[in-house]
Amino acid sequence: MARRKKTIIDGMDREILRTLIRSKIPPTSRQIAQSINLSGAAVIPRLNNLQYQGIVERVNCGTMRKKINALSKICWRVDLKKKRK
């Protein structure tokens, strides 16, 4: 798992968090990337960094959605219950 070196939350990370908070169902990384106009390759390290900090968590959304691609079975949501590192 490749992580970004910096752990500071910048403007794009805030946009990712806004997208996660506004969505009714947990979005995939591809849907997040489309909503903030970034590529999927640029969003995934940011999500992994936010997960490492304990802000977001991965959710298996294969059971929540009927028609879904095999690559998009991982969804993300804001984790407000965990203690931060």
C-alpha cells in the first residue's frame, strides 16, 4: 500500500471528505474521483492516507449494490467513531 509522505490534510482531502459526508450511500473511489475532477490514481493514495489517520474507513459495498464491477466493491465512508492517531 503506497501512502503519501505528508499527513497534512489539504484542500483536495477536504473535497474528498465533503463528498463522503454529502453522499447518501458510500461511494467508490472512482465516484469520488469523478465528483472532485481528479483521476482515480490520484484519489486512492489520498483515501489510503485518510484511512491511515483514522478519518475514513473502507466498506465492502458488494452487498449494498446489485450491479457492481469487481473492481468497485470497495466503498468509503467517514469514520467518526474511531479515535484519531
